[in-house]
Amino acid sequence: MKLQSQLNAAFTVLLIVVMAVTGYFIYSLLLDLLIQDEQRQLRQSGEILVEVLDDRYGPRTDIQQFSTFLEDQDLQLFLYDRNQDAVFFSTMPPEVVNGFFQNNDFADSSEPVWNYGNAKFVNSRILVYPEATGLELILLTPMNDLHAVQQNFIFRLAIVFVIGAAAAVLLSYFLTNKLVTPLSRLQKQVKKIENRQFDDLERVQATGEIKEVEQSVYEMAKELQRYMNSQQSFFQNASHELKTPLMTIQGYAEGIKEGVFEKEEEEKGLDVMVTEVKRLKTIINEMILLAKLDSEPSVYQPEEIEVSYLIDKVVDRALPLVNEKGIKLTQNIEGNIRIFADEEKMLRALMNLTFNAIRHANDRINLSVYTEKEVVKIKIEDDGQGVSEELMPQLFHRFVKGKDGDTGLGLAIARAIIEQSNGKITVGKSSKLGGARFEIRINRKKYSEQ
């Protein structure tokens, strides 16, 4: 069953249940109200009769005088003596009086309805003054008229319910159609994503939570397309990076085997082969590390470490290359800052970024560490040419190399390590020194809570 039909069916069932319960309570409450209203009218009539009797006959207890007057009234009533539990007079035949007296407790003044045969009667009792006489005037009226009023009201109420239910169902159909239509269109777009038809995606007009879902699906599709394109580029670049040294090794190996080279050239060829094998080993090791960081969470073992300790290690390892190039390396560390990270891998990420800055710097590199609330920020800046705007979106992808790049995996590894540390790395167009600016942000509070 489609979602729209399910929603309409659920709403209709709920509406029927609510209306049925409401109708039942109204039906029961209405009868009670009618009985109370009928008792009130009977009491008013009885009080008028009692006042007339009192005005006409005074405080006398001559039952015969009462009877003569009451017989002239077009009412169903009893003159009941509470003291003797006996009916002294009634406007109804004796057999009817006996039937009422046998089927009902006249002494119980709390029962508003009496039974006689298959019929029911509403009663109302009024004391005859003076109270010492113990006389009560009991007036009756059949409930047939009340049932007729009740049924007539319920019939009209049922018509109102039917009309209201029809209007509610139509409104439900309209609203669910408005709700489900964007979902149906969104399902078609998801099908396009499944079939990798990213260029055919269309935005779906919606509101509320459905709009948020649509936005998430659209962003997911764009990210998936970007990921697939990056994977395709990765395989193309990887094959190129691996193919070039392999072809070099193969060429020298075949030349040496066939005796093409002289002894001096053979030595040179062997040196080239060793160099290319080392390069291949480096590329393969870095690819393995990237794969492990993406697929094996256990390979990353975070612990609380002091950032200044990491920076000192980076500077110690970078010092020979810095001195060789004549570059000034400065560091600014704010206070005693600690983060949760895998020490070995975070050190490698910082070294990759620092050595990348050394390759592109002219004279200066600056490492700075400070905090903003619960965020630790690490900046690595140089005074080189900076990063081109075209390269920035793909800079952290695998095998994407800038000018004088090495394997194209260093920045990708750095990003993977930092993201494993609950952090984020960004690159700016230019730094205060005029070159590239890499900024690492690590939320230490969030990571520690996890």
C-alpha cells in the first residue's frame, strides 16, 4: 500500500474511532440532561400544585380535599405518605398504581427513573407542607418523548458528523497528497543517484523536514559524485605514479640483462632502479596507510598528548632541511595545550605539512598553536607563492600535486589523520607571511567526551 493510502486510511480510522467515542458520550450525556430537565419541569409543576393546595386548603391534612383537586389536573401523579409507606391517591388506575408500587421503591428518593412493564418514567418528588404530614407529591412522565428527542438529536448529530468526516477526509487527502508528492519526486531523484545519473538530478520543491531531507539528499549526491570522480582520478593518477617507475625499472633491467649498457652505465642504471624501487615502496606504504586510516579504526590509537611536545619533534626533524635551504623557522605556542590524538600519526601529519611548507617557502616558516574556547588551532604558514585557487578544492585528494610536489599523498595522509583526531584541516589563499596557510582545528572537548 502506498504511503498516501496508508496515511489516509490511518486518519480515517482515527476519525471514526474519535467520532464513535464522542457520539457515545454525547448520547449518554444527552439522556442524563434530558432526564434532569424533565425532573426540573415536573418539580416546577409540582411546586405550583403544592402552593395552590396550601393557598386553597391551608395547613389541613384532609386527603379527600387534596384528591378532589388533584383529579382535576391532567397529570400522572401519586400522593405518597412517607410515614406509612403507602399511596393515598393517584390519578392513574389502581392496577397501574400497584404495578408501580411493586416494581419500584417509593421510599428511595434518589432514583430518578421508575419502571413499569417495558416502559420507563421520570419522577420528581415535592414535599407537601407542613412536612409533619409526611406527604409527598410524586409526578411522572414517560420517557418515550425523551427518547424521541434523543434520537432526533443523535440523527442530526450523525448528519453533522458525516458531513464533517467527509470534509476531513477530503482535507486529509489534499494534505497527504501535498506531503507525499515531494517524497515521490524525491524517490525518483534517489533512483537517479542509484543509477549514477548525477547530471539529470532535479531539485524538489518542498517545505519543513522534507525540504531538509531533500537538501541532504542533494548534498549527498554531489558528495557521491565528487567521491566517484576523485576515485576515478585516484586510479588514473595511481596507475600513472606506479607505471612510471616500473617502466624505468623494466627498461634498465632489460638493458642490463641484454648487455646493452657499459659497466659504468650499468652502475648508473642500478642506482636508478634502487631509487625507483624506494619511491615505489614509499608510494605503496603511503597508500596502505591511507587505506588503513579509512577502513581500520583500530589502527588509530588516540591518547592525550602535549602539542608543544609534537611541535618540538617536528622542528627537530625539519632543522637539517631548514638549515640547508637557509629558511628561518619560528614557533609560537600559547600555554600548555593538550589534545587527544595518535602521537605517531599526528606527528607524521604535522611533518608532512611542515616539509610541504619548506619545499615552497622562500625565507620564512611560522608554526603557531593557540586555543579558541574548546578548539585547538595549529597554523603552518610560509612566505612562498601560495596555493592557486584552481588547486585548492582538490589539494587534499590523493595524487594531487602542486608545484614541486612529491608523491601527491602527503596532504591526503595529513587530512585523514587529522579527521581521525576529530579535527579539520583547511588551506587559505595566503598567510600573513604571503604564502600558503594551513590551519588545523581540533575540538578537544568533543573528542574527550566520546
